[in-house]
Amino acid sequence: METRTTDVLVIGSGIAGLAAALGAVREGASVTIATKSTQPEGTSTWWAQGGVAVTRNDPAGFEEDIQAASSHTADHTAIEVLVKNANDAVRDVLVETLSVDFDSNGEMFDFAREAAHSTDRILHVDASTGKHIHVPFLNYLAEREEVTILDDTAALELIRHEGRVHGAMLERSGDVAPIYAGSTVLATGGIGDLYSRTTNPPGSTGDGIAMAALAGADISDMEYVQFHPTVYAGEDPFLLSEAVRGEGAVLRNGKGERFMSAVHKDAELAPRDVVARAIQHERESTGEVLLDVSSMPFEDEFPDLAERCAKHAVDWTSGISVAPAEHFLCGGITVDGHGRTTLDRLYAVGECARTGVHGANRLASTSLLEGLVWGLRAGSDAAEKEAQPIDPPELLTRDPELPGAFVHDKFVRLRRVMDDYVGLWRDPDELTRAQAGLRRLKGEVDAYTRTRTSRSLYELRNASVTALLVARGAAENEDSVGTHTLISDDKSNAGVISR
């Protein structure tokens, strides 16, 4: 790689990063997008199913639903930013600029309803909305002469000095070089690689969070890890959108009993944290939970999901076996309403950012919207700065290559700790053990990163840093709320926690 200079460096190519790039370009800035992905499928945005929630004509109702889903822990100011900008951002970018062909009923959009929403307000394209947004967004920016896209490129370290970020050290095909930027936007997605079962694409190792934390940025709400309740329970798990339950599908335990009506007043459309705990409880009590789609035209309403079921030899007419899986991090790098972190000229948007809008639990179909709204605002703000090159950090490669299975084996160990101790339920004593184990793991990894530089090693470093932040946040929070569920010895009532 060669040393580069750009007005705005965006690290990540999901909807949040692309929106940041668009916001900066509209202000006349040059933009470089660095992404580990080599194809659209490498980002969480591409895999997003449900859709994009919009305000329509009921801002108060939207705000109330976000707060209720978060157990009233979401930041009011952040909610106002999201709700106030939702309609305009979606209309401007997704409808008018990208011409996303959202499902419609004649001339009107076919707004869907998902869990914890009080009304139909979700724009969608079948059950694969993400890829219908992501592909045209990538293509649109790739055609702009102000934009350079570096794929198969990883950010290893932020370039910083005295509280200011000046760009990042990038790696591609083993070569490492600095890229200097007036502003740097982290849009690196989630943390799915920290768990054995996740809806995230491979490579979701918490890179942006770890780099920001190591550079001294504030990180918050890391304990709020959302598990999606309905993920195929077999090998190669895949998400079954809440839109399916919104259209009438119900959940049945191993005895064939529908159980959600006894757990929450909204039954299958309760907030995600409630449904996930209930499903796990029923799986442990009765052996299985099935998503029963027999009462609806599943193949007609969700052809993409029916095709996925067929690919996995799942007979959906008999019900689809589901279990919770890690899905979304509600916390992350602390930012304000324009994506500004606590470090000068460093921004964060999307899942790696903690805007405060989700609190302890995210409302369905708000993640794409959050990425779009904060991405546009961050990109516009970031465009005002000029690059100031400084001496880059020295990343050493002076020792022999890593042992062949080093990274794989360490990830197995990390995931075992996270699955066992920092999952859907957390025990305070187990969280103490988790931190001790993760600190030992991080120490072992650090010993290698001091003298070796490789993408896989830095991803492992990032994952170990991020895992420790999650475990530490969970141990320090004594309030059992939302996705952070504390329980000592008995999980028997965990599935029927309701509000």
C-alpha cells in the first residue's frame, strides 16, 4: 500500500459508513472508504431483513415505542434526533437518491409492523431489505470521482497525537501504510465474532470499538448486547425476521404450546429481550421452540426466507426450530448527535457507536435508520477539517509468523468465555471469572502484537479488547434491565420476566 491523504476517511462500508461518505461528499470533501469486505455480503447491512422504521405522521408514538422497548433507558435527546430526521433522511437518500424499490400496495408503501411497534411504520423489500439498500448505495458512491473505495483493506491502528486523530494505519495483502485524513469516521459494525452463534457476518470483531478505546475515546453501555430471539437453531444459523411474527406467526414450545401470551401482553411482538429470554427458557424446559407459520402465506409473503429454509432442508410447514443468537450491540463508542467522539476529529456511526437511542434494548428496524441518520450528520460535520500528516505509529514485524492455529484457538477460547458467562443471562460471580479469563487472553495476544503485524492478529486483539469491555460493563452494572439480565443461581423465572 502507498501513503494516502484524504479529507474524510470512512472505515467500514455498511449503511452508516456509506451515509457518512455521502454526507461528506455533499459538502465538497474527498472521501476514502476502507473496508475489510470484498463483496457486499461482508457487511451487516447486506444481511438486514426487516426494514427501515420511519416516523410517518406520529413522532410521539415512535418516540414512545423506542423508550418502551429500551425499558425507558434510551437517551431522550438522541431519540429526538432519530425521529425528527427519519422521514427526511429516508426520503432523500433511499427513495429519491437511490430509488430503493420498497414494497408497496398499489401507489402506497406497504408499511409493516414488528415487535414492540405500536403501529405499521416499517418500509421493507420482502425480508431482505438490507441488500436492496446496500448494493445501490455502494454503486452510487463508486461512481463518484470524489470517492475512493479500498476493499479487502483493514484498519489496524488509529494515528493520533495529544487527543486528536489524524487517520489510520491500513493493511492490504500484507502491506501496511498510513492514510492521513482531516476526519476519521469509524463505521465498523458489530461484535458477532465474540459469540459462537450470531447473525453478523464473519469479521465482526469490534475493530472500531477496540481502536477507539485504545486511543483513549470514551466507551459506554457495552453490557447491552442484544440477542435476536428467532434465529434458525440448526447449523449455519440464519435470521427469521420479526416481520414474520408481525404477519401472524406464533411461537410454540416442545409440547406444542403457545407460550408468549403468558409472558407479555404483546405476546410474540414483545420487545426482543423479553422474547429471547422466554424462548431460551422454553428450550431448556421443553427441548425446542418452533416458529409456527402455518396460519399465514409464508412462501408468498417471505419468498427469500422460504428459499433459505429449503436450502437448509427445513420443512417450514411443520414449524422452524429457533433459538436466540447474538445480534446487535446497543452500546459502543460514545458519540453526540453528530457522531463526534470524545477524541478530536474522530467520529463513530452505526453499530460501533453508542448514540444513546437504543438504551438497554433496541427497537426492531431502527438500526438501518440510526446508521443512515447519524452517518449523514457525521459526514457533513467531518467534511470541514483538513488532513495534517504526523509521524505514524511503528507497527513491528520482526518475529516469526504466528503458530498455525494460534488465532483460531484463541477465538475458540474467547467465545467459550462469552457464551458461558456473558450471554443472555449473567451471574455476578461468573462475570468476575469472565474478566479474569479475558484479561489473561488479552495479555497473551498483546505479547504477540508488540512484534508482529497481521490482520488476523489485530482482529483477535480487537475482539479480546471488546470482549473485556463487554464483561467489565456487565460486571459494573448492578441493574438488571433490558438485554442485561442478572441472575444468581436460578434461571427458572428468567423466561417470564414481563413488563
